[in-house]
Amino acid sequence: MNPVRTCPICSGTDDHPRHVYDVGDLTLAPHMDCHATASGCEVCLAQLDGVGGVEGNPKGEALRAHLATTGPAADQPGWTAPATEEV
């Protein structure tokens, strides 16, 4: 199960896909669509592109299923090795 977090942009609390990153001692975890819209994040935009982009309103289980089956690959922005994979 994915961690339940609160999006710092929309204040939604759920386990939907997020862009997690550190700013100093603070860890931020906005929804990918919120982050793409608010900051123009290239990583989020690239990952959302395959499901209609931000305009396609990809969220929750639909976005999770897309990301789990299509990418990104190890040579693309935003890739993180699965916990079961050695790096």
C-alpha cells in the first residue's frame, strides 16, 4: 500500500501518485497533476503525457495503473527503482 499523504497544493489527503522531493529538511509530496499545473514540473508533465496530460485529469487508480505499466524507464526523468530491484 502507498503512504497516505496530504498534497501541499490542493490539500487532498490520499495515496494517489505524487512527486516526492526534499527541500532542505522538508519532504514535499504534491500530486503529480497538481505539481505539473502549479510549477510546470517537466518530470510530472512527462509522466502525465501518456494519459492525456494534465487536461486529461489523470488521478488515482487510473494514473497509478498507467505509471505501473508504462514508465518511466530507467533512462528517463523521474524513474525510481522498485523496492524489489537492486541498483
